[in-house]
Amino acid sequence: MSGIMIAAPKSGSGKTILTCGLLALLKRKGLNPTAFKCGPDYIDGLFHQKVLGVGSGQLDLFFEDPKQMKNRFSRYSFGSFAVVEGAMGYFDGLGGVSLKASAWDVASTLDLPVFLVVDAYGASLSLAAQIQGFLDFDTGAEEMEERENRKNAAKVPGRSNAGKGRNNQIAGIIFNRMAPGMYGSLKAVVEGRLHVPVVGWVPRLDFLKVDSRHLGLVLPEEIEGLKEQMDKLAGCLEQSLDLGQIVKVGKRGETGKGDAGSSLTSAASYGAPRNICLEVREAKTCSRQFRLGVAMDEAFCFYYRENLEAMEAAGANLVFFSPIHDQILPSGLGGLLLGGGYPENYARELWENSSMRRAVAEAAAAGMPIHGECGGYLYLLEELEGADGCSYPMAGVFKGKGRPVGRSRRFGYITVTCSRKLPFLEEGGSIKGHEFHYWDCVCDEGEYVMTAVKPVGGRSWPCMRTVGRTVAGFPHLYYGSCPQWTQRFANQCIEYSRIQEVAGT
């Protein structure tokens, strides 16, 4: 397999835009790129999807173990040139004090060469000092023999031999927002002093109009002419990046072999849904046993690709629908997924579609299995205060009102454990996930049925509510971390479907 990682010293360095431009350029050159994102992030993957027309996989060493990640990465990237976008700063892991689950951890586990994107705006020679710090940072992961080899051997092609850094995986530097007249001289300084290749630069580009909000970048559908912007960016990168060197380094570990027969597609944005079929080692076929409704539109679009594929492997036929635009639920559903997104930005439109709100409430009352997370949970409440400051009735499955609470108090990875038997999990069962939200709902603590615990520091809080077969809350759950959750959810959906068939509804 072949591939690279695009990482940076910190968020806001331009990783996502550069990654999208590079994906567009690789696609233009016929190199069949596929995309991945490190960490618990939905929005960057949507940008990858907008450029490629296929989904973006998630790589996360908190949610899964190294063996699982390696196997899945091999399947997803077979026959492609993989571009992995890092998360936050390159060495930022659990709790902000650990390398675990950092972009570096992923790159090291998959042995991916890394191109570090350094924001050059407002600096010159100081950039070399910053780069040296990343090259010299001691991850403590290198064996004594490898250190001796590094000391005595010639420079390894595509890898840095600079300083004392151990196993940093950094194969090259890309400068972002750099003045054209500065590139040549600074490239010579970095390569001469630090012995790491500088493979290109990106100037300040006035045509890029990509804004941010509290969860990161705005959604791709909110950016007028995004595809055209990315195509234009690809043209710029074709002139300013040494694409041949990047591809050569990325192909250094290519074996030409993989899990033959793997064929993966992914959910598209609402309006052009695609079938998703997961090829798994344990099952050669994917038997469809029930129809699973998946909310997918402007308000609800945050889903782990792996979650949807896990549901398919458990027998789901995914049926995409829009709580904004569709008047009723699709027919014959055995269950519902109401994912995250920005329902607060479309609260009025969701309220105006009273027939859909009523249909969801009636499905919940009838015992349909439903999982709502974050934005989906807000939709299931009695009321939601929109971004416009007005309050609107929602589906009313749970009591309470969703309202803005300012900066998120719950951020990052969590393990969620249930205090009693739930529709999709036995008492004491746990599943991993993450929280990040600026809207909240105050309710009696006795209504919560699970507890979220941070992996570093042990801070905890109650979460998740249930009514009938509806389980919802602010955590975004990763189904692969708890196969029991996926199978029980699927079994409940199959049971509900059969009951409905017998009843003739």
C-alpha cells in the first residue's frame, strides 16, 4: 500500500485545505487517491468527500487497537494512494499530555511518511527553529539499534536524520501562506541545516473563502463554489509542490498486495445517497435484513463511515432521508439513526416540517429502535433554541430544551458506561466516543442512564437518556469499540421490522 500523512504543528495551519487541494491534484493526475482523517472529526472528512466524491475513513487509536487499524487501513487503501490528514498538532494526544492517539501515533503505527505543514505567515528564519523542534522531539519509541544505525548510516531517503528526534516519521516540509520571494532562500536554510526535504509551498490565496465556526470549518455545502476553489487550488499546487517527490516517498512501502476483492463506497450527502457495503473478514456477504433510516441533510450529516458500515455488516440497508425536506419517514423502516450536525442553524426549518417531527415522535412511541447523538438528540427534545435566538418545538420524544451554553465544557474522548440494562447494551457495558458541543439540555440527573469518563484525569459526568427503544445524548459513539451495541441495535431493528410486518403496517 502507498500513502502519506499531512500534519502540522497546530490547528489552523492549513492542513484541511492543503489536503483537499492535494487530493484534487492526485485525482487529476490519475493516481486514485483515497482520504483518511485522524481523530474524532466529521467536518474535514466531508471536505474530502466533496473533492473526491467518496467518503473519508477515520483513523483513531483511542477507538481501536493498532491491529484493527492496520487491517482496516489496508482494506480501505488497497489500490489507492492514501492521504491521511492529521488532527490538531502532530504530537497532540490524549489529555493534551500524551502521544497516545495523536497523529504521530497513527503515522508511527502505519509507518506513514509525514509532510509537516508549517504556517509561514509573519515569520522567516524562526520557522527553521520550529521545524527543528519537531525533528528533535524525542518520542521515546526508537530502539537502541535503530539509533546506532541512524548515527552511522547515510541519510534515509524521504526521512529526516536531523537532531535527536526518534521515529518522528517526518519526511518533508511544506510551507503554507509563504511569500514567493522567501521560499528559495528558506528552503536552502532548512535543507542545509536540518537535512529534511522541503517539498513545496503554498502562497496566500485570496480566492480561498473557507470560514470556521465552533466545531471547526463550516460545512462544505455552505461554501459557494467550493469545488471550483479546490480545482483552482490544485492548479496552484501543481506549480508549487514537488508532487513527484511526494508520491515517490508515499510509494516507498508499496507491496502491490492487499486484501483482494475489497470494494468500499460510502454515504454521500443527502440527495445522491450511495449504497455502502462493508467487506469484512468474518463474513464474505452482506445480508440485508432490515431498513435503517439515516438522517442526512444540511442539519444532520455527522456520521463515522465505520459506524454506517458496521450497521450494514449487521444487516442494515441504509435509507437516507431529510428531516428538513421530506414530509414523512421512508417506508418499512426497522430503526433510525439521527446523527450530529447543526440543527440549531436550521431550527426554524425543522419546526416548520411538522409532519416529519410527528412521524419521528410516532415511530419512537411505537417502539422503533432509535439512536440520536448530539444534534440528533437536540431534535428529539421538546424544544430547541436556534442560532437566531428563537425557540422552536422539536419532536418531543424527550422532555427539555436545547439551548446554547457558550464554550463547550465537555470536549474530547470519553468511555461511556451504562448503569442499568439498556435497549442496546447490558448493564455495565461500555462504548467509546467523544463529546464536543456548544448547545446543552438541563434535565434531572435521574434521567441519565450512562456515565462518561475521560481517559486522562478520570473526570466524569452523567449522559444519555432513554425512552422505550430510543437512546440519545450528546456523545458521538464509535460502534466498532463495542460490537455488542451494534448487534443488539440491529437485532432490535430486525425484531421491530418483523412485528410491523405481522401487524401489516
